[in-house]
Amino acid sequence: MAERHGMVEKRGAGLWLTHVGMIIGVLIIFFPIWLAFVASTVTQADIIRPPMPIWPGDQLWTNYKNALLSGVNVPVATMLMNSLIMAVGIAVGKIIISLLSAFAIVYFKFPGRQFFFWAIFITLMLPVEVRIVPTFEVVAGFGMLNSYQGLILPLIASATATFLFRQFFLTIPDELAEAARVDGARPMRFFWDIVVPMSRTNVAALFVILFIYGWNQYLWPLLITTDPEMNTIVMGIKQMFPSGDDFAHWPTIMATSILAMIPPVIVVVSMQKLFVRGLVDSEK
């Protein structure tokens, strides 16, 4: 009994140390975000005159209104909308194409099936940064510069999502496909009524990851957009920083940075349970 009591005490101490370490880690990560928020609520003079304030000021509404409606070159509201359309388009496009590709590879018997799967898988070694010149030439040739189609279409193929969906489809019992075939269900009916609902948590997990991937894109939008009205929020933040003797209005920059973090946070928080379940199901 004494040994067991000692083990409980040690386990309790270890649990407390784990929580303390986690809280310290969260505070370290959160502190720069807090400083950015504070900087977005004060005046320019408060920022450039040391010491830097650590509590919010009284300019929150003014600074955020200035960022959303005026910005520096383009209103932040326009850039947020561009990033939102791009991120949702990339995430939804990748998921739809990957679902159909994995379904075809798993449930259809055709010559070269494994070859096509490995051809898709090998594209993991060819990210957009590697093939950016030919991809740009194709997009320019189709007249999709400065357009949402140009921002989204070249990035919607995903070997990773195809591989993950293939692995999940292989775990679906063959009896379900046989039962659907006996009931006279066509392949696409089986796909929409059985396979897609069973993949719901996997789709949610991938949507979160792919949305953030699309939201954080910088190089590709920078290359194919010359119209400031097509700037994404990541591009906009970079362009707000001064070069040379240019003047930077830091409260507006910090307000823009905080606004850029809100949509990904909303997506992660709102889909947290499905995201975790999707990762656990994928591991199974």
C-alpha cells in the first residue's frame, strides 16, 4: 500500500510538472501575439517611443477600421476575401480530386492502376516551387493571370490527400461494396452514399490542413498577380513593411497581422473535434 501511495504521489507530481511546462510553452507562444495585438490598439508614437506598452490602448476601433477599409495599398478586407476564396478553393478542390482519384484506384480494376497511383505519389517530389516556371507558362497561356482560377487550379492536385484517402478506403470492408452491387447501386451511388459519409472525419482533418496551406501561400500569388486588387493577405503584410526610407504605420501593420490570423483560428477551433477524430481514424 505504501508503494502504491508513493506511485500515486509521483504520478501526481509528474502531472503537475507536465501542466506547468505546457502552460509555460503556451505563454511563450502567445506572448508575441499579445504584443502584436497591443501594438494594433495604440498610436504610432506609443510604438516607436520606448518602452513598448504591454496593455491595450484606446485606438483599437480606429486602427482596425483603417486597416479594413484603407490599408496601405489595398484595403485589408479585399485581401482577406482573396485569401479566403483561394484557401477554400484549394482545400475543396484538393479534397474532391483526391476522393475521386483514390476511389478509382481502390475500387476499379483497370490496366496500369498501380502505375498511375505511384505516378501520383511521385509528384510529392515536385512541389509548386520546383515546377513554378512551366506552371506559370501554362497559366499565362490560358489567360488566367490576375484571376482566382490562376490562384487555385494549379494547386488543387494533392498526392498526399490521395494517398491518405486510398489508405482509408482499403480499410472499408469489401462486404459493403458487394452489398451495394447486389442492391443494384452504381459505383457513383456507392461513392456518394457510403464512401463519402464514412470519410467525413478524414475530410474534415484534411480540410483544416489544406485550408491553412492555401491561406499561407505566398510565392505563387506573388508570381501570377500584378493587380493590387488580387493581393492575398500574406502578400499584403509583406508589402506593408517599409523599404529604405519609407514610412511604416505599425498599428495598421499589426492590426492586419491579427486579422490575418483570425480565419485560420476560426477554422481550426470550429472543426477541432472532427480534426482530431480524422487524424485518429487515419492512424487506424
